[in-house]
Amino acid sequence: MRTLVIALAAVAGLGVAAAPASAAGSNQFRLSAGSVVGYGTYDHMMSIPERPVPPFRITGTLVGRSLFRCAVIQVGQSGPADGLEWRTFGKHCGPGRSSFKVQTSYLFRGVKPPVRLCAGVTPAQAERGRQCDEYRPSAD
């Protein structure tokens, strides 16, 4: 009986210890457009006043399956007159993998910038944004 109680307490302790790890995984995203999948993390950075850094780092991987398709990964940024513009920071064409990484800042009114993956026959066509999947981070 004593062994059973100890085993149950250990399992309960593991469940409590594992809970923060799942909460930390909430900054992960997965996007799919055409035959390309993009996945990664959207991390909030901390900086010090002496060396400020943009508050967000987005890293991940693009995986292509088709020989004749391309994709671009873009981040939103504030444009003129509070409009949203898309800045490309990663491209991928054909089968295989490629990694991406970018640091970015808040949009106007303190909004976290969205990330989108767009597909096309060429990177230029993908940048036009007609076949896209978008990730919008949750507000704090």
C-alpha cells in the first residue's frame, strides 16, 4: 500500500512539473500553403537598456514537397497611414528544407506582428499573397 501511495505521488508530481512546459509551447506555430509547410517559434525577447533588441524573434523551418512550387514567409510591419505591409524574410523553392530567422518589433498600437506563409510558382508570385496561411499571436 505504501508503495502505491508513493507511486501515485510521483506521477502527480510529474504532471505538475510537466504543466509549465506545455504552457511554454504556446508560442509555436504551423502554417501550410500549397505544397510547403512552415513551422517554428514566436518568442518574446527581453533586452536591457544598454543594448536594446527588437522584442520578437521568429525562427523555424520551411519544408517543400513539390518540384515546381515556391513559398515565402513574411512578417507584418507598420506601413504608411497605419496600414499593414508584409516583409519577406525567408524563401523556399522545390523539395527539401530551409530555415528562417527574423527579429521584429511591435506594430502600431502595440500589436504583435502576424506571420504568414504564401505559395506560388515563383517567389515573386508567392509574395503577391494570393494563396496564404496566417498566424496571429495571441494578445497578452
